[in-house]
Amino acid sequence: MSAADTTTAKVPPVRQSPPSGPGAGAPKPGKKPTNGAGGIPWLLLAPCLLVLLLVLGYPLVRLVTLSFQHFGQPQLWGFQEAESAGFSNFAEILADSEFWTVVLRTVIFTVGAVVLTMVLGMLIALLLQRVSGWVKALINIVLVASWGMPIIVATAIFKWLFDADYGVLNWLLSRLPGVDMIGHNWFASGPQGLAVIMLLVVWGAVPFVVITLSAGLTQVPKELEEAARLDGAGAWGVFRFVTLPILKPIIVMLTTLSVIWDMGVFPQVYVMRNGHPEAEFQLLTTYSFDKAFVVNDYGTGSAIALVTVVLLLGVVAVYMRQMLKIGEVE
């Protein structure tokens, strides 16, 4: 046999025996283990889930039950049994023009407060990236202090600022040439009064937005911003095509939380109007409270509150859809 025949001869395949050893039975990468390790996270979450079920679950079930009942003061004191109302409570509120006026007012109030909060929060967060360290620390301290201020205290301060007789704002505006705001009542009309309450809500919400966006801005790669500038992008171009896409998950989260919080505004309106909000100041939360605890119609008040919960669940559904889309893109 020649050397060429030797080199071209086919070698029969070697049959390998199955591996034996410590790693012989190891699962392949990507395969989930079949043991009971998947139940450990649920076991660790069980105490928290139990607390949430007790704190949130029972009130929600009770709310749903009351919304389908005729429940007033006689039922509250036990003089009469609660009667089933079916969908009559919902039919009553859905046929009431005042209810739809309150819904529209709540939506306008929420949209205005959320847009103002997000715009101001973004502007302040961007400005904090361009100031010195001690100025940034000082502003952060002020933001945390205003964020931690109790709502009742903040509402009392705003009532004093916008007071018709002793308000600081009227005094400052009257210092302008040709402006006389002495004695001006900001709460004489609903739009003006709700604008003041909106400023109060925004003032309390902006610190959280600023701190969260500032943390997000630290994750924006400087190399991408520098590359965009070298390509001829200005400040707006860098923000639109580099900063904004990276901050999109945070912005979606903050916007959703702001919508939920601003639709649930209650103490600001209640305290600002001395516990008796007029008809033109009613939002869904105060409207539900008045129906339940002022008129003593707990069934109708619960129905209004349940409609509010359904609206908020719609907002949460939109949020989850957006986050799933962002996850698919990434």
C-alpha cells in the first residue's frame, strides 16, 4: 500500500460511550430544571401577597358588593337588610349628566397635571446635569424636602399663598405696572380654583419625577451624545434621538404612575374647599365621597368608585402594553 493510499484511507467512526461522571446528568443549557426550585420565589413572596390580599383584596371585594346593593343609613346601622340592586346603581350614574361632567373635568384635570409634571420634571432634570455639584446637591435637598412635606401642610400653605385678602401671590402681582389683584378670589370660579389645585398637585409630584429622571440620565452613554453632535445634531436632536429613546421606559412608567395618582386626587380638593367642594370643583374621588358619606347613598358612591377603578385599570393595561412593546424591541 502506497503512502497516498494510507493517507486517503477512510477511518471508521469511533462509537463514543455515554459520558459518566459528576456532570453526566446535567441539563442542557436553556432547559429549565425539573425539580421544585421554581416554587421557591412564590414561597418567598407568599407573606407579601397575603398582606396585599388582606389590605387591598377585602376592600375591593366589599366595594364591588356595595356597588350592586341598595345600601344607605338604615342598612349601615343594621335596621334593614341590604337589598340587591342589580345594575340599577350603574344605570343611574351613567344616565346622570352631572356624572359625565365630573368625568370630563377629572380627565382634563389629570391630563393637565400629568403633562405639566412631566415637562417641568424633564426640564429640571436636564438642568441639573449642567450645574455644579453643590448646586445639584442643594436642589436635591429642596426637592426631597418638598416631596416629604405632608399634603395637609402643603395645602394650607397654598391656601395662604392664594388667599384673597392676605395672599402673597395677589400682593406680588399687584406690584406689576397696571395690575391690581388685591382682593382677587382665585376660587370664585371652578377653572381658576382647579388651576390652583393643579399647581399644588404638580408641586408635590415634580420632585419624584426629577429624581427618577436624573437617575435615568446618568445611564445615557456620553459616547452616543458625542457621536450625535459630531454628526451635526443640535441640543434638540441629541435629546430627541439619543436621550429620549433611552429614557422611554422610565417616562412611560412615570406617566402611568402620575395618571393614577392625579386621578385619585382627594385631600387637595377636600382641604382646599374646607371639606365641602362645590359642584364645579368635584372630581371623581370627591364626587364618590359626597354620594357615599354626605348623601348617605353608599351603593351609588361605591358604583362611582368602581367605575374609577375600571378607568385606572385601563391606564394600567396601556402601560403594560407599552412595556411589553419596549421589551420586544430590546
